[in-house]
Amino acid sequence: MDYSGRIAGSYRAGRRLPPEAVSSWTDAVARHLGPAGGAILDLGSGTGRFSSALATRFGVPVVALEPADGMREQAPPAGSRGGVAMAAGRGEAVPARDGAFVAVWASQVLHHVDDLPRCVAELRRVVRLGGPVMVRGTFEATGALVPWARYFPEAAHIATELFPTLEEITAAFDAVGMQPRAHDVIWQTTAGSMGELAARVGLRADSTLELLNDDAFAAGMARLEAAAAAETSPVPVREALELVVFV
Ligand SMILES: C[S@@+](CC[C@H](N)C(=O)[O-])C[C@H]1O[C@@H](n2cnc3c(N)ncnc32)[C@H](O)[C@@H]1O
């Protein structure tokens, strides 16, 4: 999946989260981070959706590591990033010394790395002993809870076919001596209504939607927009994702 292309331009708007949704994730990080200060690695940080929130909430430096030029270009300008340093690079070769980070935050990224075992070995190397690697994503427990998935069955199929299972990810961590210490299901409000959800999904800022052919995407949008039009009073759209913490 090429994140330097069209998706980079739509990602910030198409994947924007309300502040309370971001807080539900930083609250979860707080439960797993422990008291010690030190830098956090935001792996595959994209446009920095979580980077500044982590730096602000915990008062620590955050290194936002992102391979796609287009995504880094969409991040907030240098002067307004707080304690966030953006860096070009991939999870398979993290440009940092051993034990440089107190924790790693990896949101919706491990399914994109080309070499998962190598990436996980790098995370093991750059996180200090006992530091958590916090993996945010949609796995088996929440796959059916993606609020737009029922309108785009082909996209759900792509995710099942292409993305590593949590079992495979856990095996990669186990191979470097890290085990899951926690597995939380966390709810967030993604949109204020079905109409807002449809507008957001229409930006196509999700890799599984980007990989659909245009006809399948248009058909899914027609189904989603019909559901939005049928909504008589707006109901916030909530969804759940998982946070798996490896130590
Ligand atoms: C779905 S986006 C998630 C971005 C961000 N973590 C978030 O939650 O908004 C996936 C990101 O992973 C990045 N990515 C792809 N391959 C990668 C790799 N090998 N190492 C690190 N990041 C990678 C992509 O460029 C993209 O920005």
C-alpha cells in the first residue's frame, strides 16, 4: 500500500478523530506506560494523528517515524508539533540506538510492514527492557465492529486476506521474547452521525477502500449513503478497536 499517493492528501480529514476519542487512547496508554519518563516511538505515525497527543499528555519527546513522504508532508508544521520529532524511516530499520524508547505506540501499522518479524525484532531492540509495545488495531475481536464494513464486504474480505492475524503478530513478538501483557477493547466515537460517517468514508482514506476497484467503492458508498439518508435523528457512530500490549 503506497501511502505517498492519493491517500496522503485525504488521510487527515478522512481519519480525523474527535478529541475525546484520542483521549480514550491516551488514557489507555497511561495505564500501560508506567511512571518513568523518556521518549516514545510512534511507529508508522502517518500524519501524526496520535504523536502530538502523546507528547502533550505525557510531557515526553515523541519520535514520529513514517516512511511515506506524502504522509509526513501532511503532518502539522514543525513549529506547532510540540515535543514531536518527525523522522523518515521504516519499522524494519528503526534509526535509533538500542533501548532508546520507554515505549512504542504502533497504531494501525503492523499490517503494513513488509517484514513483520524484522520489524518486531527492531521494536524489541529500541524499546528499553520491560517497556511496552502498544499495538492498536482491528483484529478478530473487533473486525465485525467497523461501522462501515457491512456496506463494503469486499473491503472486509481484503483485510481478512491480506492482513496478519493477531495470532501471527503474537508469534512474531514471542519469537523475540515478548508476550502479550494486556488485550483491551476500546470504544471511540468516530462520527457524530451516519451522514458524517458517509462523508468521512467517501474520502476513501483507508487502505482496504483504496484497494477496492472503483465500481465496488461506488456501490458501497451508495449503500452507506442510503443508510445515512434513512437516519431521522443523528446518532453518534461508535466503534471499537483493540489495544494489545507486548512486554
Ligand atoms: C493506516 S496508517 C496509520 C497511521 C497512524 N499510525 C495513525 O494511526 O493514524 C499506516 C501507516 O503505516 C506506514 N507504514 C507502512 N509501511 C511501514 C513500515 N514498514 N514501517 C513503518 N510504517 C509503515 C504508512 O506509510 C502509513 O502512514
